[in-house]
Amino acid sequence: MHILVTGATGGIGRGICEVLALQAMPELQLTVASTQNGERLEALLQALRDLGVQAHGVVGDVTRPEDAQGLVHEALDRGGDLDALVCVAGASGPGKLADLSVAQWDQTFNLNTRSVFLMAQAACLLYTSP
């Protein structure tokens, strides 16, 4: 089974990855997506591997269509066909609604909502294209 998880280095995303690893079948492969390479991604990958999971890291911005497509393509290249997509990337807006600028709202909406659409669309296009 191969699962792609976005927002994997954050609190909820990391927790989901760890639960999947603990509940996993021996052949589980996790591709974990993050916005940047670095210590957090490497630490997560090592923790998952220590639990016996084949883990791969991919880096990209889930709010950009070309990055979403790239993340899915890279996940397929590293782990084969996807069995599941778990979209966890997200954040809350800063402060109170009355203080939130339109630009801040757009950024939050793009990360929390648009990214789910982009990732699902990228995965669907790969499996439905002639």
C-alpha cells in the first residue's frame, strides 16, 4: 500500500504518518510531502523508517498547480501507484476575523482548501488520462 501525505511535517500530518506506520502492513510505503527540505522532513523520514516503513520525502508548494502535479508524479516515481492521498497541509489565519486582510484570507484558503482540490485533481488526472 502506498499513501501520499501532505503537510506531513506538521503536528497533525506527522501524527497521521506515525499512526499509519504503527498500524501498518509490512509493505506500507509512505511518501511524505513538505514545503521544504530540512531537519523536520529528515527526522520524520528517519522515524518512519525506524518503524519499518518505506518512507520517501517530496518537496513542493501544494497551493501551486504545477507543484501539486510534481508531488504526485514524484510520489509515483518513488513508490509506485497511489492507494490513498491524505491532504493535511493547512494553517489557521492570524488573529481575529475582523483583523484579517483579504490577502491573509486568500493565503489561508489556498492552503486549507484549494490545495486539497489541486492534489486530488493531480492524482485523478494521472489515473484518468488516456
